Amino acid sequence: MKVGLLSLGCAKNQVDSEHMLYMLKEMGHTLVSDDKEAEVLIINTCGFIDSAKEEAIDAILSAVEMKETGKCKKVMVTGCLAQRYQEALLEDIPEIDALMGVEHYQDFPKAFEDMLAGEEKPVLTSRTQFPFECGRVLTTPPFTAYVRIGEGCDNRCHYCAIPLIRGNYRSRREESILEEMKLLASQGVREHIYIAQDTTRYGRDEGRKNGLAQLLKKGSAVPGVDWLRVLYLYPEDVTDELVDAMAAIPNFCRYLDVPLQHASPKMLKEMNRRGDIHKLEKILLRARKLGFCLRTTFIVGYPGETEEDFEELMDFTRRMEFDRMGAFAYSPEEDTVGGEREDQIDDEVKQQRLDRLMTLQAEISLRRNQQRIGEEVTLLITEERKNGCVCRSPWEAPDADGLIFVHEKGKKGDMRRAVITDADTYDLTAKWID
């Protein structure tokens, strides 16, 4: 069969999609990028916030419509939305031919073939043990790959439904991670990016201390790994020791992605976030002196947030001057503590606060970028253009941060030395010096 797969949501979901694509290929099916040519459509959904749910539902409805108007014969829905809302999906969209949650991918081949054979509609959303391991068909550029080191989450933040969807935290076997990195490197992957809901928790469920630091050291030693990056560090577990361990690795990207979510101790407690924000501030500023880029995310408008709480967040942002920052207006999630609170903030107030915070950050981002003019950096060429090329440095994570433009030719996938020559709020310009 000709199969098309649409992957929505985060990089962790993208890895699941890459596993499914590999299994489909091994089963003898043909992968197509044009949905109009697909005889089977798979929608791998995100179900984290309302906008993601709406995007997933729209994609499912579009796929179902193609059963009437195109070549599509079967529609399969997988991922977080399928895990969390199986009954509602099947009731509201009975045209779905199979449903599979996030922890049943080892049964994907059988469920897929049963669906094609017209067997009773496969509905698989019960819990199974992580990890599920098989090959992958990379959907990232060939020089970059995400490496999942854990699944699930134990943090129980009051705004978040991830533990309800993906369960408690489970570390992936170290041997499996390193073997996958060796395979990826042998295939030409130069930038390896560790991901999990909480990467700092790696190994703790198995009784290990400093699990992430040890894994980074071993992963960085894999031949062919030019850049090693890690995302989603939980604030409480970002320590001087971890920062020092990262700084000691020559091919580690000095890039700290620490989603703080707020800076008011009162609001952090309301969100059920652990750690001392004042202690962490000192650690982050020390990391900056060691050459790290600082990235964070904030939530504004969580229930109970006062103007004083928000101003505390604004003052913290001015003081820290994060190199990169994302911010979101709080979106109530059902079955969460935050979603059930009665002191929800008015949408207009949330949007006003978000606008104020992002306006402030735009000023900071421009200033921080301008301070990089004259800096010599190693760039990874991600795209070739007629008038030059598009690049990233260790300070830019894919699909999250700005880009660096070089108005000279360069080969996609190469790494070259350059000097930053100009900057705007989000993007930079450079020229080759090698």
C-alpha cells in the first residue's frame, strides 16, 4: 500500500513517527509524501493543549474526507490524542479505521495489517513497558537526529497532562541509546539531540546518580558525533556539577534549555514546580560566564497570577536577559489541578501579559544578538540557497531558535568557521573565515 504519515506535535512524537515509518517500510509498504497519492493515511497526533488538539482533529477530518474524494481507503490515528480520547474520537469520528495510543507501537505491524484486512477495528491504548525499540526512517535533515533517552514524567506540574498520557518516567537503556547513536553517526548524522519529557531525570528511576552527566560523557565519545545537544532540563536538577560536566565535553553544544515556566516563587508553588528560583538564577548566570546560551519558556496567566506576580516575572526577565525565550498564555487542561481551579485569568488579561513579556524579550534578544557581532563560530549548513546558505551554530536548536544567514556558497551538512557580521531580533548574518 502507499502510506502517508502526518506527524504533529513535539520531537518525541516525531521519533514515534520515525519508528512507524521504518516498520511500514520493513512490511513492504511504500511511503509517500503527497497525501493525495496515499491509500492509507496515518495521523500521529498531539493532545497537549487546545490548539494542538484542534490541529489534530482538523487533520483527522481532512484525512477522513479523502476517503470520499481521493485514493485513501483507510485512516489510522495514533499518538497522544488517541491515547487520551479514544472513546470520544471513535464516537465522534466513526470513519477512523484504527486507533493506537503512545505505548503500543510494538503492536503496530499487526494492527496495521488487521486494519487492511478489515478485521475488527484495532483500538490499542493500554499501558505497556517502555522502551519500544526498532529502526527509524529519519524525517529530520540527514545531519541531525533526535535521540530519545526517556519516556513519561514524574513531575506532576499542575498545568500539565503529560503524565496522564505518557505515564511515569522510565529511562531508556544506556546501551540502546549508545548503539543507536553509533548507527546514526555511521549514516551521517553529525548533531545528536537528547530528548525526553525531563532529561535531567535520566537514570534516577534505576537508582543512578548523575545519570545524565554520565550519558553525555559516553554519548559525546561516539565516533562521528560532532555536536551533542540536550533539551528539556528540569530546573531543580540543573546544578553546578551538571553544568561543569557539560562544559568539560568539547563537542557538547553549550546551550541550556531550562523551561522555568515562571519566576515568582508563589506561582511556582501554585504550579507544583520544585526548586529554588534564586539559587537557579546564580547557576544560570555562572553557566553564561562559561559560554552557555540560556533558553527558557514561561507561562503567563496561570490561575491566581496577580499583576504583582507578573511584574516579578518581568523583573526576572530583565535581570536574566535570556538569549532565547518562548512564552505561552496558560491553556486550561482537563483532569489537571490548574484546569479545575475557579480563579482562571481572563483571556484578554492573559494576552496582554503575553504581549508585554514578548515585547520585552524582543528588546533583550536584539541586544543579546548584537553582542555576538564579531564572534567566531562553527556553523552547520542546513540549507543551500541561490544567494548563499542558511546555518545554525551550537547556540541555535532546530525548529526553536533563529537562523544564521551566510551570503556565500556552502554545502548542506558541512560545518565551517564563520564570523558574525550583523544581527536583528531573531536572526544573524555571518561570513566564512575558513
